[in-house]
Amino acid sequence: MSDMGPVRDTGPMSTPRTRMDDLTVERVLRVVEAIPPGRVAAYGEIGAIVGVGPRLVGRILREWGSSVPWWRVTNHQGDHPLLERALPHWRAEGIVVAPSGRGCRMAEFGADLTALREAARPRLEQLTEPSAPESAGPHAAGRSSRK
């Protein structure tokens, strides 16, 4: 058995990425935008669609996620790190806090991942690989027009 680490489901529209470049940031934000109201998706589920790990998804949302429905992204158990801030959005969308008080039940409120992948597909296909050096983009300097 080889020790090559976990296999990511990158899908036909993405290249596996480990760095936070313009294209990766846009891919993550567009998938988050595709999560339907009243549903949540885990960092790792978004990462699997985009081709990155869950920690990078979280970092991108922390830096550039204010313009997308960040409250729809949880950990794999449905827990939300900013639950108090997310609660007004959750209430408006009908997402109920689980008895644990830390998040929601993924079995009840988790997005259908096949439907999410399909909803995100047209948004992701609009993106193209950058032809200029990475340092030319707004994210390279730590700034984004999406903030």
C-alpha cells in the first residue's frame, strides 16, 4: 500500500490545488454561493468539489468570505465556529440548532452534494486558468475585490 495521502474528488472542472491563488479563491467562493438557502455544506465537501483541503476552504472564507453565505459552511459534524453570528441567518433560512448547541444536524440540513456540484458547475466553468504570473492578481497582495 502506498502512502500517497487521501484521494480528493476534484471533478472534471478543477485541478488539485494547495495554495491560495486567485483561481482557488474564486472557486471556493462560487461553490459557497451555490449552497441553497436552508442547507449547509462542510469545509471538506466544498474542498472536494474545488480540489483543496478543508483548512484552505476555511482560510479562504476567513479572508474573503464576507460577500458569500459563509453561515452555510460548517465542519463535518455540522458545528459552526461562528454560531452566534450565524444564528440570525440560520433562523431566517429555517436551519435548526442541534441539541448539542454547537451547530446543526448534517443529516437534516446538509446539502445534496450531487446537486451542489451541478449547481456550481456553470459558475466554475466560467473561470479559466490564469495566464499571467500569480503575483499579478489581487489576492497575491492579500487583498480581494470580494471582501
